[in-house]
Amino acid sequence: MRKLIIGTVGALALAATPAHAVSIIADTVIDFVDSGAGPLAGPYGGTFPGTFPVSVPLTYAIDGDETTFVSLPTGSYIDLGFSSGVVFDGVGNDIFIRELGAQSEVADVFVSSDFGATFTFLGQADGGTLTELDLGSIGFAGLVNAIRIVGLDNGGASPGFDVAFVEGLEGSVIAVPVPAPAALALLGAGLVLLGVGRRRA
């Protein structure tokens, strides 16, 4: 089955089913709000094992490294984007969130198809594990290009939900670029000539 999709940079792409899904990491920080509920002005977090809580760069939530993290105390949130593709509902779970430290931290997770202009609640992520969430569980049919994670507590030694990274599976498709408009015009002309040539034969 083939589907027409729109990529994150606005280019049209044609999708085809491959043998395996492609994994992408949320690699862009769109927004961060510090509620002030933590022991330090945010962003704070740390490295594990290592030092925490300390002031950290927000890139700790997008570096794909499960030893670095940004903590989200109650009411704090971070919006992360996917610059290298989109995530959409495939077979099984689609969104994966790594949290460090099993201290019963939890967070609400929201998804967006418009780079964070609007969000839809997807579910809750748990502490000390890799939370797996399925877009199909809420009937979300959009192309996900942003995630919001909202801390719900001040648990743990670095208080709040500790975001190490967010990963997505690009559903069950790989995007293949569609030819540019000029190439499409040439392709169309070629098909017409091919048709005329066949009629004459």
C-alpha cells in the first residue's frame, strides 16, 4: 500500500512499506517552561551516574544519550520536535520516552502535527523505564512532528520527570522524495508521447 504524506520541511513524499520501521530521535527543542516548583531555576537535571540536580543545557533531552537528562518538576514542560521526519501510527507502539531513576516520577505526554501550535493528549509516561505509547490508542491519524512532556510530581533526587530522550518510529513507511514539479511535467509529457507511440504501432 502507498500513501502520500507531507514531511516536516513541507516537501511532499511518497511512502512505501519497507521490511522494518525507521527510528528517529526528537532532536529539536521548541519550547521549555519552568514552573518554579523545583529546587533550582530550570533547566536542571544532570548525568546518571554523575551529578544532579545541577543546571544543564536543554540539549540533554535531545542528544539521544540515556545518561544525560533534563528534570521536569510539577507543571514544568518541554516541547521537542522531529527535524528528520514525522511519526505516525504504525503497527504497535510509536512513541518511546526514556526516563532515568525509578522514583515513581510520571509525566503527561502530548503530540502535535503542527510543530506545537496545538497538542493532543496521548498518555502518561512512567519513571525509571522506557515508556511505549501507541498513537492508535487515541485514534490519532495525524503526522506527529512535536511532543510535549509535562512533569506531574517532584519525585526523585533530581525532582521531577527526568527526560533522557524521546524516540519515534516512522510508522511502517519510509519516505521517498517525489520528483520536483519540472520533473513531473517531463514525466507527464513522456507518458503522453508513450501513449501516442503505442497507438501508432
